[in-house]
Amino acid sequence: MFYHLFVNGSIKPDTIEVEKGVPLFIFRLGEGKPHVFLISGVHGDEQTGIYVAESLIEKLSKMELFGSITIVPVANPPAFRCKTHNSPMDGLNMNRIFPGNREGTVTERLAAEIWEQAIQADYIIDLHSCEEECIPYVLALHREFSYVKSLAYKVGIPYVIESTGTRGQLFVEASREGIPAIVIEMGGRCSVDLQSAVRVRDSLLNFLTSLGII
């Protein structure tokens, strides 16, 4: 999947090796504000978000940007390699342990690094897959926080659901820190749902346009 982006040398990510053999690849495009942080692959079996992240990296790397976007296409490399929801290294669900722990297990350290990167942004968008087939929707604390509501509706996906606010999720913890943050759920667990991917990618490009980044 996304590995060709840096294997062929066309796009160079920053690489943070959380543990030997566990690199976290971070793509930084543009500079300055507004700054959007986009993440996918928190769960290794959710493929469509990774596909969307890759396609955005390829498109945006060829554009002049007026602002910046940081993209982490595979947040959980061990789970991605094994196509599992939780990490095979420690059994943890990354989406229940943010903001992480730099002295903890591999997944906790990955979460801590991602958290430090994410909270520097003006907006955080976390891509997930709920089922093999699923109409894309936004999950957010949009009723609780007005600044989250603005982001939730600005991305242009018509279905917005209020989250129960389970702690340890990246978007929940970031929202409670005052950063507009949402999840976009789409189809394609263990496979790529191209229809969902195109809809979400185009919505995100429109969102970046609305911010004046592209």
C-alpha cells in the first residue's frame, strides 16, 4: 500500500523509531497555519483510511499549499503488518490509551508520540473503518463543544453522529483539550472500499480548500 511513497524516494517522511523495527512515518506537507493533522491506521485491520491518507499525500505533495498538513498514514505499524485491530505486541487497542505513555508498552509509546504531534495542529481528523460496507459518517463531540461542531460540519460529510465520549480516543482527548477533532468512519475493514475512499478523499480536499490551504 503506502510503502511505495517512500520506498521509491519520491516523498520523504520523517521517521521516528519508537522501538527497533517499529518506525512511525510522518509526512509533513506545507508550512505554517492553518495546520491540519490527519491520521489513519490506528487499527491495523482498517484499510480504507490508509488508502485515503496515501492518496492525499500523493495529491498534496504536487500542490502549492498555503498552510500545512501532517499525515500519519499508519499509526500502528505492528497491527498493520498483522492486519489486526489491536497490536500483536502488547494486545492493546491504541484508540483507548491516548494520550499514551512514553515509558509504557510499544502501543502506549506510539500513542504518546502521535499525541505530541497531533496537539500542535489546529484541526485533527482520525480516519477509521467500521464495517466492510458503511456510508461515511463523522463521529464527534459536536453537541458538547461548539468548536468541534464547526469542524464536524465543515468537512462536508452529511452524516454526523454524537460520540458517547469514551475516554482514551484521540479525538475525545483532543476535543477536551480545546482542539477541534473528529473521526471519519467509512467502509472497508480488512479491505479497501474504493467508493467510500473517493467520497472521503474528495470531502477532505474540499475541506482543505475551505481553509485556504489549497
